[in-house]
Amino acid sequence: MTLQLTLPPDLEARLQKEAQRRRLAPDVTALQLLDERLRRPEKANAGVALLQQWEQEDAALTEEEIAANVELLRAVDEDRLSDRKLFTDVLKDKSA
């Protein structure tokens, strides 16, 4: 696809500066910036799929695995040098 754009002077100056920083031609830099900015659906879907997989794995945990995870989080909190605990939301309803 061929696209012809008229850039406002300030945007043109920023593109020129970025092209110089990257040591590339302005048109190559513009293509890279567009590619970086416009997310590819497969990449976005991969992230969503990973989060869904983790959610399913969490839902399938046995009581023993949940208890082991709680103990691990409790141990991490207890061993912290800071008085600020990290996992208060996870541990608040769990028995000691």
C-alpha cells in the first residue's frame, strides 16, 4: 500500500529527529513507528490467552496446592526486611 501523508511541521521535525536518533531514513523510521504503535491482533490475543490459561490453572488447583501456595506467600512476607507486606489481599482470609 502506498500512502502519501502531509505532516505538520512539528511532527515532521520530531520524525526527522527520531530518524536521526535511530540512524535510519525517515520513511523507514515512520514504518517502524507505525508497526510498533499499531498492535498486531495475534500478539494481543497471545497475552489474553496466557492470562486465561493462568486463570484456568488457578481454578484447577487442589486444596493442597492452594495451601502450599498460601504458605509460600506467607513465608515470603515473613522473610521480608520491610514491614510492608506484599500479599495481604491473598492471605487475609487464609488460616495461619
